[in-house]
Amino acid sequence: MDIIGNISSNTSILILQGENETQTPVQQAFLLQQKLTDVGHPDHTLITYPNLGHIFYPSSQWITGAGPIEQYVLADIYSWLESRSGLTPLTTSNLLSSSSSNATKLNHENEF
């Protein structure tokens, strides 16, 4: 947490967290997001995913499921990268339409 204040304000930060993460509790992601807000970092986004574990695959709170990353997580990553790096817009409508409507997104871009 101490080092987060040393990150350049020109660096965009994306934090992704499965709410059923067994290795790092979701509370850690919220603490990191709060620290970024406290130090006035202008562009950070936290997205949490209900019912997903460490590898963004459906998991219980006690056991991490193994499988491919959910498509809506990949769509969120692409969307975030696209908005910051000038990538070509995604044209596969099914990826965009399946984007994480259940995910909690906290975006603090240009808040400060």
C-alpha cells in the first residue's frame, strides 16, 4: 500500500477482482482503490465480479474453480484498454452485449 503513492499520475490503473477470490480477499482491492483515491490518483478503475474466483471463472467462496476466463471479463479488459490506448473498436457485438452487467465498476478517471 505504501508504494501506491509513488505511481505516476500519468499511469492508468485497472484493478480486477473476483468477489470469491480465495487467495486475495476482495477487501484488499477496495483498500487499494481507497488508497488511490486518498493520494489523488486521477485514473483508476476497480471492477469486481460476483461469483468469480482468482482466475475469473465461476467459483464458490471456498474453492477456486478452474476454467477459461469469462468472456465478459475479457470484454471489460479490452474496453478499458481501448479507451486509453486508441485500440480499434471491438466489433463483435456478442462480446459487448455480454459485458458484465453484474460487475461492480468504480471508475475514478479525471475525478481529481
